[in-house]
Amino acid sequence: MDSLVQSGEPQPPLPAKSLSIFERIKFGVQLWTFKIFVIVALRVLRWVKQSHFQKIAPTYTKTYDTRPGLRHRVFIPKDWKTGERLPLYINIHGGGFAISDATIVSLNYRDAPLYPFPIPVHDVAALISAVLSDPELPVNSANPAAAGGFSAGGNLVLAATQLGSLQGKIKGLVPIYPVVDFSKPRVYKKSKSGKPDILEKTGKLFDWAYITAGTNRRDTLLSPIYARRETLPQKIFFVGAEEDVLCDGDEIMANQLGQQEGAERNGDESNFTQGGIRWKKVPQQQHGFTHIAQKGREEEERQQVCKRLYKDIAEWLNHEVY
């Protein structure tokens, strides 16, 4: 793991470089081919496994006037009773996880390359504000709210909650294998079984799509690792995957924020609590392990890992945030 960065200290800008026309065309073709493949594959999967997707379908979907073209999913516990007010968890990106006693709103946002940084950050901030003021949701508005996200979604919640419009409105964050630093080159990892890093072939494509030439790679809304502690929510539970190229950056950010808390650390380097910061490194897992199914015994182990992780997060939310 690299040494800590100077979080909160002024850093010289690091503008993103412009690519040649050939590279832009190559990345554009590769990115759109990948996006189309994923869309088609998901539609086929939903058709083949209709019963599975029916089980995890949202209670309902809705839009908000602030971004009327985006539709969002709302999950209310099946045992919810009319008039009951529940804690609120706002999820960005990915399927999310089950918190049996909370209302979950899974937000959509406009994505790259048509909508590069910082548009998704402001989409997420505006939508979180809309959710917090939504009188139709069965939530207790007097209680603190939490938000989280997977991968890019983790980056977006760390960015959006820095904005003035959300200061003090979200008490807890759960960024799961988030992108926290776009300023440093990445050293891709192989799994212990020899599998290449999940992001090795797509990481550069996503970076190119999201970051336009001239953008400061050390902007705290792009690379939250440079954010000041006081601009972030009180409680943050970082989750990293040991065999993920992003894990070192996640661990660095968790460490530096924990040190700034000035509190005693409990635990070891893979699983610790320090002040309002919690860090958990999930061993022998790659980026996207919560969503990418494996085969045979590996899939059984993955499901057990996810079950333990989600239980840990739910207990942390109930104890530290709600």
C-alpha cells in the first residue's frame, strides 16, 4: 500500500491529458461495444431467470422532478405495515443489499460518456435531496439517513455528500470497492488463483469516458481521497476487495480519515474501527464480487462472503447511524 496522501491539504492541479484522435475513436468503439453487450446480456439474463428477478423486483419505481428522465427503484420491506416509518438507505449503482428494517431507494443517474464528470455527481446530489424531502416514502424524516454505492456509485456518494446542499443531511456512508483516486496510475492485481484483475481491460475505458481532457484529477469531487474530513459524513464504512486494483486507494483513504479522527484504533489493518471510520478488506475477492456470480464451490463461497458482509453492514448502520 502506498503512503498516505495529504488529505485536505491544497494540492497542485493534475489536468487529464488529451488523447489522440485514434485513441479516442478506439476507446469510443470499445466502450460502446461493451455497453451494448452488457445491456443485451442483462436482458437475456432477465428473460432466462424471470423467477429470480421477480423475487428481487422493487416495490415500485418512480421519478423526481429534478431529473425527470431518470427512473428509480424503491424497496419497502414485505412485512411493512401501513403508517410505519422506517430508516432510509439511499443506494447508488448496482443491486444493493437487503436491510430488513429500512426503506431503500436505489437511484439512477446519467452516465458517461454522454454525461461525463461532474454531471453524475450533481445528478446524485440533486436526487438525494429529492429523496430526503419525499413525503410519499415511509421513512422517519427525524432520523438520520444513510447512503452507499458500489464501485462508481461509491465514488459518487463520497463526492456528492461533500456539496453544500447535502452537508449534515447524510450521517452515514457505505462505499463498497469505490474509486477514490484518479490521480495515480493503477497497478492491476491477479487473484491468488491467477485470474486477471476485473478492471484491467475496462478501467482505462471508463476513465476516458468519465474524465474529459483538462479536468483536474485531484478535484475532491473526482478523487475523494483528497477531500477534507469535515466535508464528509460523520460515519463511513469503507469496504475493499483484496484482489481489486482499487483496494489500496480505499485502504489509504480509510486510514488517513481514521487518523484524522484522533481516536484509538480497534482491530487490525484488514478490519478496523477508528472514530467514525470503519474499514473492512474482504479477502480473496475481486472488484464486483458482490454482483458477479462464479461457478460451483466458488459461487457458494461468494454467497456466504456476501451474506456475512451485508450482515456486518446492516449491524453497523443500525448501531452507528440509525
